Amino acid sequence: MNRNIVVAKFGGTSLASSSQIKKACAIITADSARKYVVASAPGKRTSTDIKITDMLYKAHAQSVNGEDFSGTLNQIAERYAKIAGELGADFDIDAEIREISDRLKAGTTADYPASRGEYINSKIIAAYLGWQFVDAAEGIFFTESGTLDEAKTFDTLGGILKGLDRAVVPGFYGSLPDGRIKTFSRGGSDVTGSIVARAVGADLYENWTDVSGMLSADPRVVKNPRVIEHITYTELRELSYMGASVLHEDAVFPVRQAGIPINIRNTNSPEDSGTMISASVPEGVKRGAVTGIAGRKGFCSVRVEKSMMNGETGFGAKLLQIFAQKGIPFEHCPTGIDTISVVVNGSAFDSRRDEILREIKSVLAPDFITIEKNLSAIAVVGQGMVSVKGVAAKIFTALAGAGINIRMIDQGSDEMNIIVGVDDSDYENAVNALYNAMVNNA
Ligand code: ASP
């Protein structure tokens, strides 16, 4: 792969202390293609530590409640002073903290103080590296309604950065048309990294975090699941939707449009090659039919039965419309000849249950309505499944072998996932059985 321009984004745990920042900077300077760095705010150093961003939100909440926030700001100042001092970076933290304090007193929204976590950290890192600092507020723009102004952002940010040899850009925020700061949702530095990669036309977007890539199953359920070496954007989307998390959801779109691959890497283990995410898997990369397994508990299936339903035009549309009107998105919709099931989030359904059932009865006059609760959906995802025979047979054999009753089957129309519904109490066993049969011994 051509690696002339690499954008390297480092997450909060990768930059939580001076020793972590030194590791990150050693990674940055080890490859001259890493020209643009996107930094998060200092995250947790230990499991009981508090993220700087959380402290900034706390200071804002205290100011809104009329409480004294100076103690919180002092804690933040101390943490940064320690980092800058240990790095020997010349940086005036007091001036920055004074500015935050003044703006809090003047009644700012939470976005401004929240953004200072990445702003200050990036300034310190830029000083330590001797690189240029570029404020994200000058190059990342939101529209009045709060969505990213893509054209203006890619143009302006690209223009600024391409004129610089190397730069550090804070993650997580940009500016509104009136110049006020606006942040992305939590974890949004991933999005900034993607935007920067797109704006400079990078060959690769490296996302440095504290795990060696995306795992092929949830490590809380499966012991030591394998790292996925290569995954497509579409597979990532399917697995993330079903609960696997490695990147902010909105981070895929900017780079995907431009065909820039993402590489998830581990700052604490830089020799690991991590997970590569791209539009398609390059020739020569060997993968099994199944890339990963993810699932979620707590679904509910509403099964509606009516004889001769098959011949009644618009039955399904009317049924889904009822859920839509109550603001409940449907997740799956398996159908039979005279039955149709709508699988929805269980607690969302419970909150509107009576109204929905009343409406179904009055609009559709069904023979029966059956509600099945505590349903887990498990997705077995892999683009390779289309061309391999016997994948479904293997899935069902694995579940039967583990003594698990399948309560729903849904194959995505793109043939890259098979979703099985099992009882919530079978969830862990089912995921393990599927992992062992489809990923570990594939
Ligand atoms: N610091 C922000 C957060 O904690 C953004 C990020 O780390 O990506 O959510």
C-alpha cells in the first residue's frame, strides 16, 4: 500500500499520562508518513481514574447549578501541569484554565469546556513534538442545525493542513457558523481523525487505541477471541450495530466515501498489526467465511397471525406503520405465509405495548397476536458467506449441539449475515458455540 500520508489518531488512554504520550510520540516519529496527528483528551490511567472530559463536563454542571467549580478546574490544571512538566513541554496551563473559568462564569454551553480537553492536550503534544498546532475550530465546521458542513470542512481543513508539513489537530470538536464551539457526541475524536484523513487525502487512517484491533466476538462472553485482521466497512457496520464497539459510528463515513482504509492499532503494543478496515479485502488476505459474531439481548417479537394474510395487500406495511407511528424502529421482520413477526427492542415496546396492541387489533383484525419476550439476536457476519456452502448448516448444528433452541432465523438480503434469535438465558452459550464452530475452528 502507498503510505505517503498517514493520519494517526490517538485515543484517551493512549494519551492519559506523560509516559503514554511519550509512547504515542515514539510511534508518530517512527514513520515519516505520519504527518497529521489527531489527539483525544487524557483518558483514564487506571480503571478508577477520571477522564479529563468528564471533569470538564462536571465543572460545567457545577457552574450551571451555581456551585463552586474551582476545585474541579484545579484538578484538571494539576493533571495537565504534571503531564507538561514531565514532558518538559513549555506550556502555560494557568492561562487556559483562567479562560475556561471566565467562560463558565459567563454562562457558556457545555461544548466549549468539554472541547478544552483535546485542545490543551494537543497544544502540549504539539509543543513536545515541535509540530504546528491547528485548532479544529478553524477547519471543522457545523451547519446551523448541527450537522457537519462537509464541503466547507474538507476544503478549509485540507487547505490549512496541506500547507503544513506536520500538524497536531485536537479531536472532538469544530465550530458553528457563529464561531461557537460544538463537539461531536462522546468518543467523537474518532470522527475528527476520519475528517482529517479525508481532508488531506490520506492513504491511511490509523486509529491508535488500547486494544490490538477489533475482536471477532465480545471478550466478556468469549474467552480470548481472535483479533479480526481484515474487515470490510459493511461488515464493521453490521457487527457494530449488533453491539461490537471499536470506533465511533460516524467515523466510518468520511473515509469510506474516499476509499481510505482505517487501521485500528494498539499504542501499548505497536508491533501488532491490528485490524484493517477497508471497502474490500485485498487479494491474498486469507479469511474464513465468517468474520465475527455479535449480538444483543432484550428483544421482543410481536407475531401477528391471520388466515389468508398472504393475499391481503399492504398488511405488512400497515403493521410496520403502527410501530413507526409509536416511534419504535423494527429490527427484523421474519414472515410466514399467514404470519408476520416484528422484532423490536423489548423495553421500547413495553413502554407503548397497550397502545400498539390496540391499534393492531383495530387496523388489522388479526386472528392471534403472540408476544415473545427476552429474545437475543445474534448475528454471524461475513462477506465470504455468499460463496461458501453449508454455513447455515454449520450454524444450526453448532446451536443444536449446545442444546440451544432457535427461536428466530433471519438471513440478511445481502447474504452477509445470518441472525438467529435465542432465549436471553441461552445467549452466552449460543455465542460461544457459534464462535467455536464458525470462527475458531473454521
Ligand atoms: N474526549 C472525548 C470523550 O471522552 C472525545 C474522545 O475521546 O473521543 O468522549
